[in-house]
Amino acid sequence: MKIGELSKATGTNVETIRYYERIGLLPPPPRTSGNYRSYGLSERQRLSFIRHSRDLGFTIEDIRSLLDLSDHPDRDCQAGDLIASRQLAQVEAKIFQLTALRDELSRIIGRCRGGLSIDCRVIAALAKHELCDGDHRSDC
């Protein structure tokens, strides 16, 4: 299949496919006599693996390591477990941070009584962090 067909089959932008080739996540495909890229089932499966990994928030370097592990099925999967566990910890930390942000925004909005902007509780809380209940700074 050509790059456009691979793009449609995997829901991946053509430029993203080319990028993955440039950085070595996808091997350069063979070319047709007309110099078109020619992708097969293995490239489609590899790209689907990359897409799914990106959807789960893995970094390019993590994906590179996971692909290397996948390319060597006789190796111990401990490295894969460590990468996934680290990603889970990062997701849980983001959830904690987002929960704190949601709670603080709800509290700020709940204190709003309408009226003029000079008396606006939202603006006051944004201007003076000490009016907030806790530390909700984003590390994301």
C-alpha cells in the first residue's frame, strides 16, 4: 500500500508517518519502480503499535524502547513493565493535579456572586494566590 493508504488505514497523518521514518521508529519502506513508498502488513502493525502507544501517552523514547523489546521476543519483559509502570505513575500524578485544579476552580466559581468585575471573586482569586485553598500549580 502507498503512504496515503497507510495513513487512512491507521488514522495517522502522512507527515507523521514520514516523521516516524526520519527518527527511525518506522524503517524506510521499499520503493516501487515509480519511487513510491510501498508499505505492507508489518509496517501497518508497527505504526498501529506506535499510534496506540502515543494515545497512551508514551514518549518517543519509551516507544523506541518498547519497539526494541517487541523486536526481540526472547528478551525478558521487565523493561516493558518498568516503562508502563512509570507511565502509569505519571498519569496518576496528572489525575491528582487535575483533580486539585478542578476542585479549586469549582470553589472559585462557587464564590462568584455576579456584579461588577471590580468585585469579581474569580478575578480576585486569580490575582491573589493566597485566596486559593491549596497549591494547585501545574507541573504538566
